[in-house]
Amino acid sequence: MTDMTSGSNAASGATIEPSLHRVMGPWLLLLFIVGDILGTGIYALTGQVAKQVGGVVWLPFLVAFVVAVVTAFSYLELVTKYPKAAGAALYTHKAFGIHFITFIVAFTVMCSGITSASTASRAFAANLSGAFQLNLETGIGISLVALAFMAIVAAVNFRGVGESVKANVVLTMVELTGLLIIIFIGLWAIAAGQGDVSRITQFATSPDTSVFWSVMAATTLAFFAMVGFEDSVNMAEECKNPSGIFPKVLLAGLFITGAIYVLVSISAITLVTPADLGEGETPLLKVVQAGAPNFPLWIFGFITMFAVANSALINMLMASRLVYGMSREHVLPPIFGKVHARRRTPYLAIAFTTLLAFALILFVGEVPALGGTTALLLLFVFTVVNIAVLVLRKESVDHDHFRTPTFLPIVGAICCAFFAGPWTGRDPVQYKIAGILIGIGVVLWVVTILVNRATGIRPTDADMEALGGDGPVN
């Protein structure tokens, strides 16, 4: 396949930048995917899901897992067919060829990723305050710590993807250890006859809501805990033999995290009642207190802190690579496509995304519906990707690639569109936030077009291999 990016650079007179390092093998990729999915979602959302459905808290996580796996099959076909540092926006452009839609998809995933990372940094600051009893309860104190933490994330990102992925390995092992502790405590308590295993089959819904719609509403929350698998496609250019290793590694990562989520949910609801689990923001800490009262609770506080740190690192890594790809195809100014000569990282894209994160930390702060809004935006993107798989079946490539059964993208598109709708009981504020974000995207699109016209650049490349990316993780 022709490298259209180099052609675009030559046409515009731009300097050809060095390519990205291929440093990721199957084990690093597996840990990257697991680290993407595990994190803030399962640590924070278990109680809120229990509040919706009662003891069957594991069921919404299972439904969300099935929807994620179906969509993952679509991503597998596309990433092995087009193994570039791209993602949903690239697939959208290849399928439909409309630059406006392509830009909005790319902007949506970028903005949701940066917003998620900014929220994770504030969560890190809050957990740091609690672990060291700093009493940084004021907005200013939390914001300052969050800004300092985001600056550290930017420094790790600038050091290079090899260093970033190695840091991800450490953080993934820490957060995985925390969840394994919960599972072990639950199994130990069950074996000792503690807790109430019968809760795992008990529904507890509001009188005016059926069991089905309660599970659907809870699944819209639980789905946020499953996002992150799509981020791995953005690492294609930095992965060894992507067409060969992606299918097995991605599916293995999904099944590992899905199994962990179900086991954590069962352990939690066995030891803590749904009402108690749904109170406060530390549901898993209550599980530790109930099942192992002698366990040092401050250790689990540190684990939670590192879990959200991992989320912030990967989100900012993806966001900067997304800006890098967009700039190389003149959808954003080409200055963001510059790569540092020694570190081989997109340093100006890193600076740009970090400044956006700073602004969100300072002026937006915490948004209660952020997790639901992130899931809403990604469900829209996943719907488009599932449709794009079917549209792109008419285009062939000169190498072997994974092919998903045709019925799966159809099922995936229907399920993702369904869970994005208001009939699931989703909070209306999530649609308002999403509407504002998309509105900002429209404004930026107009500005970009004006700049391109002023400089005589037209992003007419139909391949746009460098454009794209996927945003938030847990």
C-alpha cells in the first residue's frame, strides 16, 4: 500500500519526520490492553451498578463485556486490514470519505480521552490526599496536585512510547493486584461460610422500573468499565507484526478482564449488601473492610491511586498520538506532526494535549456524569465502526487479515446504538455535555478549513492512514 502520508508531506513541502518505533511485542500489548480496560471503572462503579440492580451486580458487567467483544471483532478486522496508527476516524474516512464526519469522529475520541485523563488526574490527587492525610479538600488544593501529576504524565509521554508502556506494565500489575486481592478475599470468605452468596441471584429494582430496563440502565454505567480495548489499535505502528498478534492478544485481554470483573462483582456483593455497596465512592474498600478487617486499608488506597494514574497515562499517550496523526493529514495544523529528533516522540502534540488537560482540570473540574458521557460518545463511535466494517468489505488489501463473521458487525451496530439511546435511562445531562463537545468540534473544523485554504492545503487524501485514534480508558 502506498504511504500517502509521505506523499502529502512532499506535496506540502513539509520535512519528512522520523517514523515511530516498533517496540511492542505480544506480552507488552496484552498488558497494555488489560491496563486500558482495568482501572477507574471497576474500582468506582461497582457500587453504582449494585444500586441499579441489587445483588446481580455481575450481570450488567457481563452484558457490557458481550457488547465489547462483538465490537472488538470489528476492530480486529479493521486494524489487521489497515495496521496503522489510526483507529475509528481512519475507518470512518475509508468507509464514507466525508472529511467533516471523519474530523468529528476524531475530535470526539480525542476530547473524551483528554477529559477522562483530566478526571483521572483529579481522582489521583484526591486519593493521594487521603492516603497521606493531606486534607486537600478544597478545589484549589486538588487542582494543584492534579496539575503537577499531569505534568509528570507529560514527561513520561515525552520520554517515549517504550518508557510509557513500561510504566504501564508496572501500573497494570499494581491495579491487577488490587482486584486479585478483592477476589481472594471474597473466595476465602465464601469458603469460610461468611457473607451471603445467595445475593448474587437477587434483583433489587425500583417499583416503577422493570428488571430488564434496570439491567439496561446499569449496563450503560458498566460499559464504561469495558472501554479501553479500542485504544490498542492506535499502537499499530509501534507494534511488532500487528496483523499476526492482534486478534489473539486483544481477545485474550478482553476475556481476562471480563472474568476479573465478574469475580470482583461476586466477591463484592457476597460480603457487602447492595445498599451499603452503593454508598460513597470507595465500594471495594468496603469489601476489604468486611472480608479482611485486619488488612491494611491504606495499601488499598495506594492501589486505587495507581489504578487511576495508569488511566491518565494511557489516555494522554493516545490523545497525543491522535493529534500527531491528524496533523500529518492536515486536519489539524502540521506543526503538531513534528517528531523530536532524539526521543522520536510527537512532542508538540504532547504539549498541546497536556495544555488542554490543564484547562479542563482548572476550569471544568469534576463532572459527575463524565463516565456516562464518555461511554455515550464511544458508543456512537462504535456504532460507526461496526457499520464501516461492512462498507469496507468491498475494498481489498495486498496482505492477509482477520475477517469477522458478517452478522457480528450488524449485531454490534444495533447494540451500540441501542445503549446510546435515552430509552436506557441515561442521565440527560450526558447528552448536553456530548452536544457541547461536538459543537466545539464543529467550530474547530471551520477554523481548520479556513487555515488550510489560506495556506493552499486541501486534505483530499482518501487513505489518511495517519489520521485517527481512540480515546478514553479506565
